[in-house]
Amino acid sequence: MEPHYTVRMYDADGNCRIEEVCFYFRYVKELYTPYVYFECKFLSTSEEIADYNRVEFWIYGKVMHQGIVDSIDIRRSNNRNEVYVKSKGFTSLLCQNQPTPGMMKNVDLNGVITTFSDIPYITCEDSDVENYIYVKDGSTVWDAVCTLGFKQTGLYPYIEGINNVRIKKRSPSRHCYLDPRTILATGVRHDFTKVISHIHMQDIEGNYDVYSKENKAATDRNIIRHKQIPLDRQFLSNPESALDYKLNFSMRGIICRYIRYVGYNYEDLFDLVTYGEMSMKNVHSVDVIFNGGMPVTQLGFYDDVFYSV
């Protein structure tokens, strides 16, 4: 019989160390975060730390996470060895690598994410070929993914499954019906901390305020935050869309309905959930915590400019 939870740690030669006695883990996947965050605490069969370069987390024989080793700590406490691991999905590396500034011509999503072919374990959906996208000085591969995605779909990209980059809203693969007896809490959260009210952008000659846009959803709430930016060459073919993108992004997750329940149904982003009067809503965030006993899962359902429930 498969153990409930296992963490598998691999070294550069492919040697795998498996720990099976878990007393804590947290798994977080969120629509606007381009990677899974995972941390865990297991009883360890050894006091030694090898040179691990990959972590996997499995639940009942199903892999849930595959990522880099951010940190690992094996300690002796209470006459037992304990291993503490923190990891982010491999897609986090897209946020940490900077392409050569300038034009990427005739490029699709796969062409963007393979800018650095040595970044491992990342896949993507098929996309149309874009005539060009512009890479700003200091921007990352993920910024280029966002530019391509917004041009083609008007949406913000996200991570599906295990390190799979998507720019189109996927069809749900699961529909979960939550048992009312498992519900711990429901609620709705409004978050205005990131909202921009006005954005002003230079033109190609450096003149200020040539392009400006107001976010009425912000000003109606008495939120006044003006932002001045240089010309965003990522949107040179349609400068106004740069304003739309940045205002939309500032509104990400502004309204979040959520459910916290006992258990975990392997929900992924855009799976459907039904509970009571809330019927067939797309999942936009998953936060699972296990601290002994049963895991507790909080699901979030956003209502913003990019996506809604």
C-alpha cells in the first residue's frame, strides 16, 4: 500500500532518497503566482544531506509537485532525525532568467519558455506564432510569456498541473462537490492594496502623459495612485494596451471568495467546485496544509478583470 505522503529528493546522478513519515506540509498554487510553493517536514532515515537538486512531493502515489531545492535542513531533535524542505516549482526559474533585450521574432509560447534550453522540467501548451514580442532591458522570461499571452488571449498566464505553462483558459478536468459536513469556513475578501488609479506613459520621443488612463474602479473607492512609466516597448504596436495590461494586473484577485474544508480533492486551477448555492465555480487558488490528522484545504475563486468565477 502506498504511503499517504512521500517526498523524493534527487541528486545530480539521479539517485533518489524517499522519506515517507510526514508530520507537516504546505502546498500553494495560485493563479497569479507562476510557480507552486511547497514546504514539508518529514522524519528522516539519515542525518546526512546529499547534494540534492530536485524535489518531488507525492500523495497516494500521485506526483503533486516537482521543483528546485530552495533549502533543506536535516536536524536531530527529540531522539529523531527530521528533514525540512522548501521548494518552488521549476517554472519559478522563468522569473529569474533575463533574455537578451530586443525583438523576439516569429515566436510561440514554446519558443519563449525555451529561451534558456537548460531550464529543466517545464512544458507548455501549443500557441499561435506571434510576429514579434519585445523584451525590455531587465525583464525576465516570464515577462515575455505575459506579453505573448496578453497579446494572444487578453489573459494572464498561469501554471497547470506540474510545471505546465498556459496562456489560454483551460477546460476543467475535475468537478468537485464539497460535502457540507467538511466545511470549516466560507467568506469573501476584497484586497485593494495593489490597485492603481491612474497610469501615464511616455511616447516614443519621451514626452510624458501622451498615453493616460484612469481606473474608475479605484477612483470610485477614493483610491488615488498615479503611476508614471516610460514607453513600454513590449506593447509598441498598440501602446494603449500597455495601460490596460498594467491596470488589469493591479486589480488581480481584487475580490476572492473562498472555502476552507477538511480534506483535499486534488483540485487544480480552473477545476470546478460546487458547494451549496455556489455552483460550478472555477478554482483560482489552492492552499493545502497538513499538520497531522486530515489536511485542510482553502480554495479561492477570483472576480477581477482577467478572470472571474
